[in-house]
Amino acid sequence: MKVRIPTPLRKLTDGQGEVLAEGKDVADLIEALERTYPGIKGRLCDEQGALRRFVNIYINEEDIRFHEGLQTPVKSSDEVSIIPAIAGG
């Protein structure tokens, strides 16, 4: 499936804004990304394996936090977007 990578993480993907990866759920997908792009999991997940607060992941434009979080199933036809949260004031 196609995974959109935000600009701050592209140094881990050799500058690519979109990469291909497979997994049965979001956690599995992150593991697949980590195998290909070492260091990316540490930027997405904390030491306990939970998604970091400032990272949002969308599957087909739907936030996984409103579904099953990291256990949200993914299909090969899905489009996954990793989006860093932006705070402002």
C-alpha cells in the first residue's frame, strides 16, 4: 500500500514522499517501514510502542485514533498518511 511520509521524516526514506509497505494492521505496517527505513518507528512510536502524541496516522483520510489505533486493519488498496500534529497559538 502507499504510505505518505511527511517532510520531517523523509530523511529516513531517502527523500521519498511516498513509499510502499505492507501489513495486516497499522502496527505491522510500522514494523515493515522500520525494516526498510531504520529509525522511523522511533519517530512514530514511544518506548512502550504507543503512537506518539504528536503523530497522526490516517487511513483513507480517517484518523486511526477513532478506529482501533495501531490495531486498525489495513488493505493493500488503502492509502496511509503519516501527519505530524501542528500546534499553534
